[in-house]
Amino acid sequence: MATREFDSIVIGTGPGGEGAAMKLAKAGQKVAVIEAHDAVGGGCTHWGTIPSKALRHSIQMLADYRRNPLFQHTQHQIEVEFPDLLRAADGVINDQVRTRYRYYQRNRVEVIFGRARFVASDRIEVQRPGGTIARLRATNIVIATGSSPYHPPEVDFTHPRVRDSDSVLALKHTPRSITIYGAGVIGCEYASILAALNVKVNLVNTRDRLLSYLDDEITDALSYHLRQQGVVIRNNETHDRVVTADDGVVLHCRSGKQFKTDILLWANGRTGNTHDLGLEDIGLAPNARGQIDVNASYQTALPHIYAVGDVVGAPALASASYDQGRFVGAHIADGACDWSLIEEFPTGIYTVPEISSIGRTERELTASQIPYEVAQADFKSIARAQITGHTVGMLKLLFHRETLEILGIHCFGEQAAEIVHIGQAIMAQPGEANSLRYFTETTFNYPTMAEAYRVAALNGLNRLF
């Protein structure tokens, strides 16, 4: 069988692969993308970001309905099961797949379904459905294969009561109880989703506090509201063993604690999708977590082979992966890239209520001995929040006492992931344009959640003396 020639090949159609493929196609290159799944979109679309956020949206709608006094007489008539929510997410996934496949068609990017494997540093074989082999060659190759939930060998993930963040989406019933091991972003999001379905949730955290890289006040608020929803949080715990049975599964911790529930959701770590990719045969051995080492331009030890997204490790965010892909596409097409990725990128955590932040925390500013002040607006005082009933939360701006430069933005509450981008735009401005005064001298629509910036800025200026 003849080897087909391309300018560039991209392995994976998640955000990183899509960003690279689109940039390369726009530059006039002949591009092929290889997808191991039977539909484009990658783990982000099928098992990660999209389904979990669609679940979260449905849960929020249900909570709003239950809270609205107009519907109090029918609240007891609404019973929602976990599979019902999953079916609602299916529609979003299908729409995303159709949209992304059109992108490839419109830009004349060839999509090849099958499992890719390097047979040389510039050649790939694709095991296609049905057993046929496609042979491809390209001058440049981008690895954007993503990541999968980490499976410690001693835990039996074949047992129906043991799930990870992928297989939990295949649950056919709403469990009465669940233990979530790992209190990172995924663990916290599923804890809030399932608690809203009246599932008894144990959230077992391997660290001393939830999401310890975030602002302490924000994570304290998250812990409080999760506990208000009935979530039992256990910090500083490490698993010892998992014992499965027909009537439940027991997580044994080294502290001696035991958690017996209907389901165990393992949400502790992820591993790069590099297994059986043939990297070792071309001198690119991944690390113990399946991740590939790259330089500042996302080049591997073989400069014509790039890697982006979760397969290179942190930050492992869909938004950052897409930008990395575009960066690599420009680097390949032009031989260099005259723009650099931003150092400060926002995080969005879709718990109930949600969290978003960008910039430095109070802990970091204190350690660096930077003179800062806090500007804060509680959502309970914002008219828009009162109208929608989403009064839980706050916007917190950290700014330099002397220059008024915005140093960090931390938001907790409904629409936090949207609200943070307003402040992000000001933080990105050079020199004096990045100033708390922007928010006091700008007119905001009323009533809006964006008005919280004006309220917070006035609060912060009043703290100065």
C-alpha cells in the first residue's frame, strides 16, 4: 500500500489538535488529523468538559426550579435521575461533534479514523476500523492525544461499582451513595452535581484543603457550600485499598477510616494517552504519567515532532490546549512564532456555585511582600443577583496599594467563569491602563452581574488611607 504524503499530521482532534490543524490549514498546508474515537472532538467533547458542564447546567436549572416560589406546588412532582441528565448532555455532544466536523471539512483537513502508531520519526501507520492499515508521512507531526483517568494497578476498574470520570458517564441509575476519591476540579464538580440529586457524597481529599492553589477565602466558601449540600469532606486522607462486593464498595484509608457506598468514583490524577503510540521506537519515551517533555515552543526532542494539550501535562485545560495548538501551527507554518502564550490564564471550576480566578492569590502576594489591598463585592448586594436568586458568592479583586494595578481576580458564584473575563481584559493592559480606577470610571449596564466590578472597586478605594 502506498504511503500518502502530507505537510503536517495531527494526532488527536481535541482542542489542542483542532487548534493546530485549523492554523496549519489556514496557512495553506495539506493536513491530516487522526482520531482514535469514532467521532471528532476528543475527550473534552465526549467524556470531559462538555458532558460534565452540560450536567452541571441541568443541575443548576433543577435547583433554580426548586427554589422558585412560583413552582412550589409542583416541586414534588419533579424527579430527575442521573441517566436523564446524561441524555440531555448527549444532545450538546452531538451538536459539538457536527460543528467541529464541519470545521475540518470547510478547511479541507482530511479526518482519518483509527489508532496511530509511529513507524519512523516522519511516518505513521493508522489501524483503521475493519482492520485496514493507512500509511502516512509528513514533514511535521503534532501529538495531541490528550489524557485519560489514572488507574492505579491495585484498583479493579472492571468492577461495575468502581468508576472513573469517563465511565461514570455510563451509569444507568442514580446511586444512593458515592465516595469520590480525589478532590481536585473533577472531584469537586461531581460532588456538587451528585449532591444536588440527593446522593450521599463522601469527598475524600489527599490534601489539607480543597483546591489549595486557589484563594483561601474562595476554597473556604466552596467547602462550606458543599457541606451545606450534604457532602462529607475528609481531608488529608490516602487510600490503602479498595474492596468490592455485590452490595457496595469500601474505600480503606491509611488513617483507618473506611467509606462504604454504592459507587466509588476515582478522580485522582490523569495519565497521558501515549500507550502503544510507538514513541519509544523513535526515541521519545514518555514519563511515568505518560506525558511528553517539550520545550518552550512545544517541540519534543525531535524538533519536527510537537506535542500539545494534556499529553504534555499542566495546565491541562481545554482553553489552554487550543491556544497551544494554534501556537504550534504558527510555529510550523512560519518556522517561528511572533506571539507568545499568555502567562496568566483563567481557571474555571464548574461546581455549584462555580469558581473562576486569574492572577495571584493573597497567599502569594503576602509571601512576595507585595503591598496589596482587597476590593470586594458580595453578590447578595447586587441587584441582578437578587433578581435571579443567585445571591451566593462574591467578586474579589486584589490590587497594588500604590499603583492600583490589578494583581488577581477571584470570583465565587453563578456566572463566575463569565464574570472573570471582564477583569482579565483590564489586567492584560500595559502600564497605567491596568488600574482599579477603570471600574469606578466606567458605566456598567444596570442591573448586571458586571456591576460587581464597580461595587468592588469603590470598596477597595475606600480601604486606602
